Amino acid sequence: MFRKVLIANRGEIALRVISACKELGIRTVAVYSEADRNSLHVRFADEAICIGPPRSADSYLNVPAVISAAEITDVDAIHPGYGLLSENANFAEVCRASNIKFIGPPPEVTRMMGEKSTARQTMKKAKVPILPGSDGVIADEKEALQWAKEVGYPVILKAVAGGGGRGMRIVRSPEELPAMFQQASTEAANAFGNGDMYMEKFIERPRHIEFQVLADEHGNVMSLGERECSIQRRHQKLIEEAPSLMVSPKLREELGKTIKKALENIGYWNAGTIEFLMDEDGKIYFIEMNTRIQVEHCVTEMVTGIDLVKAQLRIAAGEKLSDIIPKPVEIRGHAIECRINAEHPEKFTPSAGKITAFNVPGGNGVRVDTAQYAEGVVPPYYDSMIAKLICHGADRDGAMNKMQRALSQFVVQGIHTTIPLHQRIFEDEEFRSGQFDTKFMERFLARQQGS
């Protein structure tokens, strides 16, 4: 096992990794920006090093600064968490060159799966169902028109290096395609430094379903079931749950076997998530892979009893999955997660500032992952998520009722949060029925405005 690990991240995920390391007897090193000097991940790490000013580009995304901190503190490994450098293949390569273990997949595989069109073709070869779309990168508007005619409108243009909804456009006619192609490409180039685009058939009312996987460095792969992530706003997830009401035990088993074979073929290891869209007829299609731990990994932990971050650390240390998870994985009960964001619940605008009061709910089956506290400051420089509230029940109704109770006891004062929004969602009949899709929030907000 590792002697010392540096966490190249901030906030709740940094604190989450620190907790897992402590339970495994691993010393930890936190890196932080000047804005995060008083963060809990700094307080609870064994060592902490400031790596730059507040902006992520000057601190958390500054690879030389992170590597220098790792070398100064003489760590064995780096855990990247999610976001920031977690899917940066170049960073993983620098770790390898510096003889520091990167807790994640090989950089070659990260690069392959991070390039969306290449990932599509890789999964297609492995017999994983994919949406109809272009064969790789589209050269220009003319080729885009040809593909759209073959695929059939509506189509969606996507950036090959995209994420978070940037570099995406839904196109419903050939007349609007050239302008939207240019807009999406320019947006992607500005956001990711890569304006390459590809195309897929657009499903009007899909569900977003993802499968959690673990793989060791000895060629063994395991699927830990699926999560339902259809409650989204602007392609950003708000609520996740496990298992999905729409995935039967038969589909879960069949898709798990297909995913297992696909990841064995590409030499994947550590944690990862395969994301799918399910159409109105229940057919499921691969859209992308995230080669890291996910924000919503907690709901899988709650229904399986498996600590995914500890598993990441043990896999990276060379252990076999059969030793980490010796028994078959069972899905027990139902878990739901709410992302608590520092945002105005109606305007969805960021709400940075000082937290004057902070009380988290507790009780059986209630979990809160956060790095915030009373008198703590939410800086304006980073993602707005300040906490994750996860509730587990014997079934979905039990988990929802527990979540409603927990939300009512979650107190954050001094800033605006999305807690009131979550409370209204959990009172909504469509949400409670489970018969929703990724367009739920549009309909929900329209109902709220009309009431």
C-alpha cells in the first residue's frame, strides 16, 4: 500500500479522498490555492502546500506546481479526484515520468476515451450499442450536412473534447446546420482548445443512465450496476439515484457483461463510468466514458456497500479485484443524491460568500459529503457545488421520504443554495412517479412559473 498520497483537488472530493486514505493508514498531502487556505481539506490533511493564486488555471490546473508539491513532499501517488486534472492524459504522463503513481487509468486509455468520436468507434467494435452518427470527426459544414441527411434530423453536434454542455448544438433542419456547426466549433475551441466536432442522432426525450465499473491492473473488470442521472439543468446533473427504475435485472446483467468485455479489450484499470442514453422504447446507447471517479459515486456506494475511493487506492497499489471485492455485488435498496449548489434557486446564478450558519442532517441512511462549515467562505472561482446529500432507503419511496426530511433539516445561511429547489422537486408528481427524462427540468420550471 502507498505510504503517502497527494490529492490534486479541492473541496468535498479532496476531503473524501483524505478520509479514505486515513482509513487505509495512508498519509495525505493537500494542495490549495490562496482562496482555499482555510478549507477543511487543508485542515485535515497531514501536510498542505499552497500552489498558487485563486484562479484554477494558476493553481489546481498548474501541472508543474502540482508535481513540484508532490516531489517536495515525497509522495508515492497522486489522486486527481474528479474534474480539474482527473482526465488530463498529459498530467498522467507527467506523473509516470516523475515516477509518481497516477490513481487512474493509463494515459493512453484516458486519451482514447476522452476523444469522444474515438470512444464511439472503440465501443462500437466491442459490440456496445452506440447512437447512429458520424464516423469520427466531421471536417466541415458540407460533410456535416451529408451526415445529417444520412442519420436523419434532429441531430446533435458535439465537441470531441467536450463536457458540461459546451460545444453542443441540437439541429432540426439543414438550413440551420452550417451556422450551428460554426458556433459549436468556435465554442469548443475556446473552452477546450479543440474545435473538432462529431454528430449523433438526437433523442427527444432520453433518460441518462450510467454504469459504474472497477478494473484492476491484472485484467479483471467488474460492473457495479447503474445510476439514473436524468434530472439535469443545462446538461449539469442535479439529482442522481441508484438503481434506475428503467433497467431490468436482465438488462443490467447483459450490459454489464458487454461493458466488461469492452474494457478488457482496451486495457482499462481503476474506476470509470460508462454513460448511456435510453430512448422512449427502452433501447440504450453509449454516449461517452468518464475515466475517473464521478461526483455521484456515493449512490453506488450506498446500494452496494463498496467504498469506491478505497477501491481506487487499492487497485492503484496493485491489488486484485477479487481481494478487494471477494463476494458478488448485490444491489440493496435505493439511494438518491442531491447536489447542493451555492446558487440562487430560481435564477441559477452563483452565490459566493460567507456561510453564517451551517447544519447538516443525520440519521440512519443519511450521508452528507461536504467541505463547508459555519463561518466558511464559498469562493467565486470554482464550481458552485458545496455539498452532496445522499439518502438510502429500502425502496425508492423510502429514499425519497428520507430525502425530504433531510432537506428540511439542512440549514445553510449567508448564501443562496439549491435546497429550496430540491424540496420542490421532491414534491413534484412527475418526479415521484419516476416517469421522467432529461427534459424534466424544463417541464418542472414551466409548471412552477404557471402555478
